[in-house]
Amino acid sequence: MFLALLIIFILGYGIASQSLLNLSRNYNTFSIASIANITHDVLLTPYWQMYGELLLDQLNGVDKELCHPTSCFPAATTCTINTTCNNQPDCLCEKSKDYSWVVNVMLIFYLIVGNIMLLNMLIAIFT
């Protein structure tokens, strides 16, 4: 029962943090290398973070801007009278660096709850 809760907890944090940090990861290619990278990022990174290997340099995200083509609007609908638009589409763009603070807050809660779970398991083993 404890291991099932621990795996669900690790998967929840791993998927949430990696989806915020790797916005532009290409999931269209299906290869063994991409499966290995995803497995390492989603399962092994949170597992080792629970035991103290925080890997803080990986929590910054990549400095790459991702624009969503389905969110583009014609420039004429978003321009005002005082600005020049040059008929360029106005799209919703985001960077994963903008979400690095959210991942750090999630890491704090993940470590607190994870350590409480590990401490409870230790107490249960000794009783």
C-alpha cells in the first residue's frame, strides 16, 4: 500500500514538473532514446530528489520560447490606433523559464510530504 502511494506521488510530481520545464519537447518522434529520456525525467529525477540529490541546475528550464499556432489572431483585431501592426499575427508565446518558480515551490512541498511519508515508513518498520 505504501509503495503504491509513493509511486503515485512520484509520478504526480514528475509529470507536473517536467511538463512545466520542457514545454517544447517533441513528443511526435517515438524512439527508445526518447522513452529513456522521458522515463529518466519523470521517474528517476523525482526519486533521487526525494533522497537529497536535488539537481537544482535542471530546474531552471530551457530559455526557448514556444508559440502556440492555434492561438494566433489576425493583427488587425488586436491592434489599436496608436500602434503599427505590419499584419503580423499576434500569438500566445511562453517560456519554460517563466515557470521555474512554480517548479521550485512544487519541489518544496514534494520534499516535505515525501520525507513525512518516508519517516512514517521508518516508524512502521521499527514497530
